[in-house]
Amino acid sequence: MRPEMLQMAQAVSELLARGERAALATVVRAAGSTPQQPGARLLRYEDGRILGTVGGGRIEQVVLEALEHALREGTPRTIAWDLGRDLGMCCGGRMEVFIEPLDGSARLIVFGAGHVACATARLAQRIGFRVIIVDEREELNSEERFPGCTRLLTAHDDALRELEPRVTDWMLVMTHDHRLDEEALATALTCPHRYIGMIGSRRKVLRIAARIEARRGALSLERVFAPVGLDLGALGPEEIAVAIAAELIALRHGRGVPHLRIAADASVAMAGRAEVGS
């Protein structure tokens, strides 16, 4: 590994370990005469410090602006520039840059401490999430079952008041009871969030969405993934955990992959009402 690549890898690892936020630009394609080649990286810390370069000049200026936007919005994207036509640079080539927000403070709040939650928590920690387990059952929500996790032995509504959710939070609803799942989802929907996933069958998801809508009005399900996980044909807690972790990774990196979700828009509740009546 080249020294500059090693320096960048160490810097990213250290800022995530410290729970800091930053944004990283990576040149993924280059054609013609360009100031940098694929693999070049530019890191922008939240306090404005930078590390690395994508070539200097106007291209670096617009990439820094894109990194600042990524820090505000928390959304990855790929941007391409024709250096001559778009930026007035004399080299005249074309560069494509992947802009990726980095958030060492990203929290995964898990409602439930069952077998799937246990398997998912282990994987989620390995892929960079701070995991918080919310379950009142002390015999299940234990240090032995959830090492390294924050454990809240309280009801979901009390936990959310204590946690003060923010737009960077990820949530998973997987309690031992359909009624608790419904209550946790309804409460989570009122809080800031980046993602909510709920475990369960298609029928369960439709019914719960319909009941919540009947009580609270139309739902905003833009960031709700239910049933949770990628469509991998997963069976058993460990495989389901892999499907969930894969979904988190895909969404974090903005990749289009086959999700199981049916709760794609508010019309799901209308379908749910029809199914409830069937």
C-alpha cells in the first residue's frame, strides 16, 4: 500500500473510532488528461481540515463543496465533471468522484433482545454501528448476550425520550410481540431517523401499517424498510442478521439492491386495510 493510501486509511479508522464525522471523496473514474487518477482521495473533517487531494484547482474546490454538502445531508452520491466544459480547466479530461459521508457516531437502535437482535447486534458492531438494545427483559437484555452494546432496560417510548433521536439514527423493530412492534414503529415514525427496519411477514407489515394509519393518519414511509433485510432467502437468526446487515451496508453506500420492503409509500396502508378485511 502506498504511503498516502496508508495515511488515509489510518485517518479514517481513527476518526471513526473517536466517534467523529467527516466526508470522503474518491476518484472512481478518469478519462483523458486529468490531475488525478482513480484511487485518489480527499478527506474533509467536520471542522474544515482536509487530508489528501483530488488534483487541486477548480476540481478540488467543487469536490470540497460536495463534501460539505455530504456532511450536512448524510447522503452518498457520485458526481462526474467534464473538466474543460464544466469547470473551465485547461486539462480538459473527465473525472467521476464518489462522495461518501463518514459518521463514527451512527447509532443503531434495536427494539427487542431476541435471537435475531442478538445476531444482528454482533454484525452491526463489526460494520461500524454503535448498537443500542432496548428491551425491558433483563434476562435477555444482558451484557453476556450483547457485549459492547448500550443496553436500556426500559420501554421503547421512554428509551426514545432518553436517546433524543437524530436524523443520522438507524432503528430496527424486532420485539417479541406484534403489539409492541406496532407501538415501537408508531413511536419511531414520529422521531428523526435515517432508517427504520421492522421484521415480520408481508401480512404483518400491512396490518401494522393500516392500524397505525387508522389512528394517526397518513404515514411517511420513505425510510421504512419492512419486511427488513435484503432478499437473500435468509432462514434462521444468523442468516436474517446477514440480510439485515447487508441492507444497512447497501443503504449506507447508496447502492440499489433487491430489498424485501413493501412499505415503499403511504399506499401500503391502503393495501393493508384491504388485506385486514379479507
